[in-house]
Amino acid sequence: MVIHLNKEEAENAQERIRKAHDVLLGPLDTAIGSTAYEVVYEEDRVKLKHYTPVTEIQFKTPLLVVYALINRETMLDLQPGRSVVQTLLKAGIDLYMVDWGYPGFKDKFLTIDDHVNGYMDRMIDFIRKRHHVPQINLMGICMGGTFCVMYSALHPEKVKNLITTVSPTNFDTDQGLLHVWFRDIDVDRVVDTFGNVPGDLMNCVFLLLNPARLVIDKYVGFYENMGNRPFVENFIRMEKWIFDSPDVPGETFRQFVKDCYQKNLLIQSKMELGGRLVDLKKISMPLLNFYAEFDHLVPPEACNRISQEVGSQDKQDICLDTGHIGIYVSSKSQEEFAPKIVRWLKERDTPIKTERVPGKRRAENKADQTSGVNPNPG
């Protein structure tokens, strides 16, 4: 097939190639997860990040963000100007985040109980002790949100406010292809074959959920915008995040598929962890539940029942007009998502008083202000 271009089309094509040459061979800023933090707690492969405050702390209760075991928590700090982490820090939130690390061979035996009642509980106790507070604010992302729901039901006395974002809790739905596939998957064969479930395998599964958009359209869009430096930089950031895929501990994957996707035990308050029943009615703290209307991984039907099943009287569902990743990185969501979290927490948390007070009260107030930013654990 021969394609004939007129003079104007040929000149435009030549100009596009020239711009693409300059951009692709020039310096590019593609760093992700660049907001400053320090690791304040470490256990096995798991680390607890404490982000360096950029303004005076405005909340007495620190916030812990728990990401999924799939992909990396750097999604919340993907690029300048579209960083959930930076928005929360600028609002004066004392922010912690779990880095689940990269599971090795020995981690294949770890269960959900090991993550929820083990690592999460010990990190939360560490934060509570460090800040001298009885409770923390807890926020979960996707599978991490499911873990937060389990944790809040088992340890409600340690959670002041609970925020879930695109977090599956009701798995009895045909709206998401992933739910349909996992309902019939031979998970025993997968785990017995691989041990830990490879991150690359999970990535292939996710891409096959919508190959036209996630493979073809994406790279066509890149070709059409190769001369646009900001587009190229953001594209590479996203690609770096997508393909930075840790393996999933085998027994955790087996239990999650069987108890959640195949038996749907969690939403029925029939799931057990460590010999204890995960009773959603025990979740009595305020709940803010985000989900996305066009989420192909965790459809609204997988998220919107949780508020009906918990025991909390203070609960709110918010459905955003975006997809599973767009809720964190799209420009529109940046104006709705993180700012809403800040406002919601501010209404339910005790802000630190900043006015000058005499004598002993002044010393106590100063101690409160600095307790959340002490770089030394304990």
C-alpha cells in the first residue's frame, strides 16, 4: 500500500518527527515518588514511610495510608502537581504510608492474617506510641482498603476515622471482568505452581481486561504526542509505575481469591482472620468510601455496599467520574479527591491549637506541635 501525502501533510509529518527527536533524545524528568520521607519502622520486607512535613501539622491524629500488595504506593506521588501525598502534606496532615516491598521466597507462606493482624497492627501500634495517641486515621487503597476494612473490624479501638478508596468488599458482581475470571480460577494450581504469584503475570491479567484501551490506544496516543515533552514525561512515569510490579505472597493470594472472590465472605461478616470473625458491624468509626464510576478493576458494585453493612452512623459514599487510576492522578480528581479527604478529616479530628498560651499550657501545646515531626522513632 502506498500512502501519498500532499506538501502540507509532509511538512507537518516532518515537523512532528523533528519535535519527537528533540524530546525523546533530550533530558526528561520522569522521577516518581520524589516527595521526601524517612523510613521510621522496618520489619522483614515491609517499611513504614513518614513523609517530611512541608507546613505546620494541623491534626493531632496522624494518617496511615495502606496501599495494595499489587503495584507500588508511588502511585500516590506519581508526578508534581498531581500528587495525593503532596496535597495531604500541604494541608498539614502528618502522613505515614506502608511500603510492602518485594516478597521473596519465604514470603509465599504469609497469609492475610500475617499482613493485617501482623505487619499492619505492629506499624499502627508504633505510630500510636510515637505520637502518644490512642487512635490513628486509616486510609486504604484498593486491596489495601480491603485490608483496612478487616483491620478496623478487628481493632476498632485503634482507628479514629476510616477512608476506603476503590476498595473491593463485595465480590458478588458480574460488572468487572476480573471478578468473573477469579470466580472460576483454579487458584490452588496457580499458587502451587508459582509460590508467590508473579507481578508480571498479574500485569498481563490486568492488560487483558481491556487490551484495546490499555495496549493499543495507549501507545497510539504516545505516538501522536511524542513531541509533547510534558505528555512524554507523564507517560514514562506511568509506565515505570505499571511495570514496577512486586510478586504477591502466594498464601495471601490464595486466601484472598477463595474467601473474597469465590465465597464473598467479607461483606457477609463471615470471614475469619487468626481465628476471629471479621464482623463489619464492629466498624463504628466514621467511614468515607470513595469509588470510581468507570473502574474496570473494582466496579462500583464491588465498593458501594460496605456503607450499608458497617455499624457506623457517620458514613459517606462518593462516586467520582473517573477510573481506577484516574481517581489519584487525573487533574479533575486532584480537585475533588484529596481536598475532600482533608475537609472530611478536619471535621472529625481535633486541630492543634496554634495560639500562644502562657506557662505550662504553652509548653504542652509546643510539645503537641512537634510530636508528629520528630525524626527519631519512639
